[in-house]
Amino acid sequence: LESLASNLPLAVEEFLNDTVLSKLPAQTPGVAFRDVGRRLALSKGLRAKHPVVIVPGFLSTGLEAWRVSEACNARYSFRSRVWGELSMVASMLSDPHCFMEMMSLNASTGLDKDGIRLRPVDGFEGSASFVEGYWLWDRLMINLAELGYEPSNMELATYDWRLGFPLMEQRDGFLSKLKARIERLHFRHKEKVS
């Protein structure tokens, strides 16, 4: 299992190089997946046009501790990652009770348990990779940057994937913030937002 986990990113990259990248013009053998954006910019003249808001998929936003239960304060500190870093695996294996205590929700409210507060990691760091070497949105952002995207026209809208949409809005104002981001980017760039 450990060997599979360490080779998975390389295997995915090799698959993409063999299938997707082979269809692009002027492929240079050995060019990494991260070079797709650069190659499209050079060969096709593609450039950033429509602002982009990336909404990560289920489970792919990192969660950090903003309040830790008394029982787990030796394991976690303020803003330490509970979900979405290699330390998560160590926590799951060394202290599964604390990990589950931090990740679990209150059965009656659907929100954090009393004395615990987990929040999504904000910004591009929130979903760039899952654990070291296993990228999520990082490669997409690198390729978009090669086309001219940057924080002024590309954003990552992280959220607490443990919650349903009504609770995400109630607790964090996620949907209102997402709408405001899209409207702000549209107003600033006078383009539709992708």
C-alpha cells in the first residue's frame, strides 16, 4: 500500500503524458504535466481571458483546527491541519480517537461538536495538494498561471465539505461569499466567470 501511494502521482502523470499530452502539438518527450499550460500558450497562443473560480471537490479542501477539544489539545494546536496534509495520516494512525473526535460533527446540529472548531484552509493552499506528492488543484493552477492567470483573475473557493449547503451558508456564508466573488470578478474584468 505504501509503495502504491508513493507511486500514484507518478503513475497518473505518466498516464496523462501518454494519453492527453500526446495529442498536443510539439510534444517534447519527458515534458511534465505541469507544462501543458506553457505549451498551449506557445503553440496555440492561448491566454487568460475569463476569470476563474475553482470550487474544489468533495474532501479536497484542507481543514484546520480553530478550537481543539481538551482531550486532543496535546495532538492539535491552533490552525494545525487536521485534514489534508501528511500529518493527517500520522494523526489517524497514532491517535485515531482524537482524529475522529476532531473530524466528527454534532449529530443533532450537523455542526462542529462542542469545544471543537474546524474551518477550511483559505486560499490556494487550501486545496493545492492532499498530502505531499499527491496534488489536487496545484497542477491546474500552475498550468493556468502559464496562461496568465494569477490571484487577480483566479480564486479558489474552499469550504468545509463535511457540512451540507444550508449549514455552510448558515455558519460560514459560503454561498453568499461565492456569489460575491463571482460578481466582483465579473465587474472587474467585464468577462463571464468560469
